[in-house]
Amino acid sequence: MATATTTPKTAAAKAAPAAQVSDLAIIPSTRPAYLVAGVDESTGEETWSNPFRYLPGHPRQIRFDAKAGQFNSNGTTPLGQSLRFIPLAWRIFSDDILNMGRKTWAELYFTDEKGAICAVLFHGYSVENLYRLIEPLFYDDLTLADVVVKVQAEKKETTKDGKKATYYIAQFSYEAADPAEVAARRDFARDFPIWRAETFTGLADIRQQHGYTVPQADEQLPRLSQEPEPKEGVSQAA
């Protein structure tokens, strides 16, 4: 792979399905932290590659099923009851999206173990719990982008019409993150437009955002078909 420098966000919106770096010479002092050094076996020359994969505007969808207390990928592949990641971008906003009416949402972007850029949505009590994590970070001069966020589905019970029912909310905690991993995600969010076309309406009431960038309309890729997110609700107890 050719050596490269940072790729402007507007150019990245028109990039190939896997976000790539441009074909310009790298200046060491400005080299993006996400680039990984390698060696061209045919020439012995040093190369730099981007380990993250991202189709601008269409991150991999990670869903939180609040009825089952499980995370899944694209609604099909189970991921268990917890997630652990370093956010590279996020926004907390109110909007009418995914045919679910106007709600307050938290949308977090991160990379999975294969380097794919992913997005996960939360609403309801889960958003309130995320705020409880953001507050102490703020007073420690940190943000979600500086730590490893751990999300755990927590079971709750209620009684409705005389019947016991269960549901799950997301609980958030954090731990220290590797500074190199933090820097890699910081630079990637700086160089590429991190957003999700299916959840962008242009009408959101933004309460907080970081690293989230929507390109101009003529630079956006077309929308893909999208199923509604599972609603945060209750399921009948056995």
C-alpha cells in the first residue's frame, strides 16, 4: 500500500467501501495515529496501512435488544449481554427516527475486534445511565473518548396488569484506556465523517456530540434499507 497522509472528511465520503488513506507522502510529525507500519516484501520499503474499515455513513449496526437483554450485530449475530469499547464519536439527541416517534437517543461509534466501525443506539433509561457516566468523566477532565466504556444489560422487573414482567436497561462503567488506542480513534474521527445515514434527519435536537460529522448532501452515499431498532420495553417473565 502506498504511503499516505490524512484524508479530508469530504474526500472520505466519496471513498471506497473500506475507508482508505490518500496517496501522498507521510510527514512523520503529522502521521495519523491510526496508521500501522509494515514492510513491502517485494521492495523492502516501509508502508503504512489503515486497520479500520468503514463505509462512510453506514457503520456496522450493533443493536441492544432491551427485551432480551442482549446485543447483536445487524439483528442476527448474538454478541452477549455486554460490550466493551473505546468510543471514537457519539451524540445524544432527540429526534423521530427509525419509525419510533420522537425520543431521546444516545448513538455511540466504536471499532470492533476486526477494526470495523460500528454504531449502537440506546434510548429511555439507558440514556439517563450514560449521562451518569459522562458527569464524573467531565469533572475529571475526561470524555468518553478517553476511556474504555463497558456496557452491561441489567435486568429489571415490574408488575403490569397483575403480571410480573422483565426488561433490561444498559448500565455503563469505564476503565483506563491505552493512550495509543485513544489517539488512533481520535485521529480517525478527525479524518473521516463519522455518522449513520439511517439515523440522520437534519432535524435533531442535539444535546451533546463529539467526533460526529455529517458531510454535505452532495457528498453523502445513498441510504440503505433499514429495519426499525427493537423498542426498549418489557417481556413476560417465565
